[in-house]
Amino acid sequence: MKQLILGGARSGKSAFAEQLATETCLPVTYIATATAQDAEMASRIQHHHERRPEQWVTLESPLHLATAIESQIAAGRCLLVDCLTMWLTNWLMEDDALGWVAEKTRFLDVLSALPSEIILVSNETGSGVVPLGELSRRFVDEAGWLHQAVARHSDRVIHMIAGLPQLLKGEPL
């Protein structure tokens, strides 16, 4: 099962994804894409880390997500990636458009052939106003295109609003 969990900031998407991973009763590898660039982000990362069960394996992969997923592929395992928009942000900060395109393509190829359970978390940014800055507009565009591609590869897509899961694609929970 491939699941995409979308939602705005503080919508409950990460906690819900963690609940889904726990309910699989499989060993879980948590693939974290965030980097601690400042004290506030370090605090957010620490909060997420403290919430996870001790037996979960945590793998940090801010840029090379396809490689991280490939390193953990195994039947009878659940992968939880949190989050795709942080991964995208990391690539945009690299200012390497060709690298991003290649990595995104590789990620989608790995995702389509994945035998493991995977739960992907991402921020839905396309519901707001069009941003003023070029980098912000590129982020919103790239996130939207990434979400569309991942949704096509997903068995279930859920949008979180106020901690409530709204099924967009797939079988009900």
C-alpha cells in the first residue's frame, strides 16, 4: 500500500501518518527530510523524534530520497517519509534544477516499483494565494506537480484538515 497524506501546517498529517504506520504492525523506518537550520526547526525535529516509538529506525535524507528508500526496501516493512515538501525545499535551496528533476524522476521510479508499505507526508500549499516571489512561486508549482505525480502512484490519498482525515483516493480507512 502506498499512501500520500497531505495537509496544511499543523493539520495533524504527521501524527496521522505515524498512527497508520503503527497500525501496520510492521517494522517501521522513518525517513526524515528536514534539516535543522535554526533553533525553531531543531525544536520541531526534536518534537517529531520524541513522538516516535523507540524501535523505529530513523534515517535522515534531506536530498537523496530515492537512495534512502532503496536502502530500506523490504517486504514486510513500512517506510514513512516526512516530508516531501521539506525534501523539495532542500533541493530548491541547492539551486540545482537539473539535480532536482533527476532526483524527482528517480524517486517516482523507485516509488512505482516499491514492494514495501510506504506512507508519504507532504504540505499542501496550492490552496492559498499565488506567492509574490519567484522562488515561492516555483516552490508552489513544484510541490503541486510532485503531489500530482505521487498521487498517481498512490493507492490511497488523504487530505488532513483540523486533525480529520478526508479521503481523496482509494479505499476508506
